Amino acid sequence: MIVDLGLFHKQAHKITTKSALYQSIFWVSVSTVFGLLIYFGGPYAHLEGGVHTNLTGSDAAVLYFSTYLTEYALSVDNIFVILLILKYFKVDETYYHRILFWGILGAVIFRAIFIFVGAILIHKFHWILYIFGVFLIYSGIRIYFEDGDEKIEPEKNPILRICRKYLPISNGDQGGQFFFKENGKWFFTPLFLVIVLIETTDLIFAVDSIPAAFAITQNEFLIYTSNIFAVMGLRAMFFLLAGIIDKFYLLQKGLSIILFFIGAKMLLEIFHIELNVYLSFTVIIATLTLSIIFSVLIPRKESAEAE
């Protein structure tokens, strides 16, 4: 990320679709290579049904890719909200990359805290996983019946209201700066508020994604690396999909099915019913693939009526 911002994108500029495609291929390739390294490594510590076991490299790789795909797909909803925030504040497209860089860097740090705190709690109180399972089933049902029309109301965000109340906010973006000094006094730009809003909304998304990761595997190493690779690829995916993301309208339904499935999988452990890691992986990748295919093949009802 340092090389990315310090070398390739030192000057603020609009990211082209071609550049976004190359970056997406790069991050997916790096994530895949990392999964292959996991495959050839091992054994890996694993907590299953409250019992510590060891995972083979192949099982660990399947769990890594299952978590990675789930987190990557959940990031699509994040893209919707980030796009709405940027449009709400009328941010110049030249600054999108810089904003997303710092927003995702913050997500990397906060998710690390969430994951390792969650891991400590689970090791001490294993029953927390069953609460995660119930929560994921609830989230899956809620997401399935949502209308999919995202709304953003920054004025109701408590952290943003505190910033506006206690921080001196300038009117202009000062050439893409987040804060600047004038006449011996520090001022914050609207772009700083955008970063704050993106960070707080990512924390809200983490409430769904982190329990989903723990429901797939309790190995902190696999959870954190899959989560971070998914988040790191979010910037490139944003520029690649920003203009066409509304076409994949069934992806939200697919995500709801996945959340429901892994939540139910977690609760089945109460009855000592273990689902094979390969079965879980197949369900996740098949659901995502079919959601995308059907989104393309079956037009939205609103679109059909408009035509």
C-alpha cells in the first residue's frame, strides 16, 4: 500500500477502468498465491466444537478461500455505501483513490482489533460462536427482505456530528488535503469528514463480516489474512464496479443465503453435526456464481417496465 500511494499514485488523479482491472487482477492473484502457500504449509491450529485440533494444509486452504470469498462478496455492499458517501459530499473523482487508501488502511487496523478481541473471547467463552450463528441467521433473513435501495444520512451519524461540532471545518478541499494550517490554526476539510464516515460505516459492516469469518473457521491467522486480502482488493474493485454494480442486484440475495447457511452451520455444532469444509466452500462459491449469472440473465422488473 505504501508503494501504491508513494510511487504509483503519488499525484492525485482519476483511476481508469483499465488501471482498476489490472489492480483487481493483481490483488486476486496475490490472494490466490497466498492461499497456495497455505495449502503447502501446515498443520494449522483449529478450534472445532470447543476442541483444539490440527488442520491439514489442504483443509486450511479451503477454509481460507471460503472466508476470502465471503468477505470479498460482503465488500460489494461496502462499495455501494462508499459510492453514496462520495456522491453525497460531491467529492472530485481525482481524490477517490487517496480517500479509499486511507479508508482501507483504517479498516485493516480496526478489523485486526475486532478479530483478535473476538478470538480471545471465543477461546474463553466458546458459546459466543452460537450467538454469532443466531446473529448471522438473523442478518441473512434481514438482508434477503431488504429492498436493496441503499440510503445514506450522514447528518444522523453521531461521530460525524461530533466532528462538525468540535472541529473547525473548511469549505474547500484544499487540493485533496484532509487538514491544513492557516494563520497558526489547524482546519479540517470535508474530505476528512468523508474518511470518518467511511471508517464508521466499515465498522458497521464488520459487525456482519467478522462473525461470518468466525463461523467458517476459528483460526485467527486464516481469518485475518483472508479478511485483509479481501479489504485490500476493495479499492480496485470499487473503481472497476462503481459504474455497473447495480447490475448485480441478486448478489444481495446470494449473500443473505450464505450468511444464513454459515450461521446454521455454526448452530449445528450444538448437535455435534459437522459439515465438511469442502461442502461449505462449494455452497459459498456456487451461491455467489449463480447470483451473478442470474443477475445478468434476468433483468430487473423495474428495468423491464421502463423499457
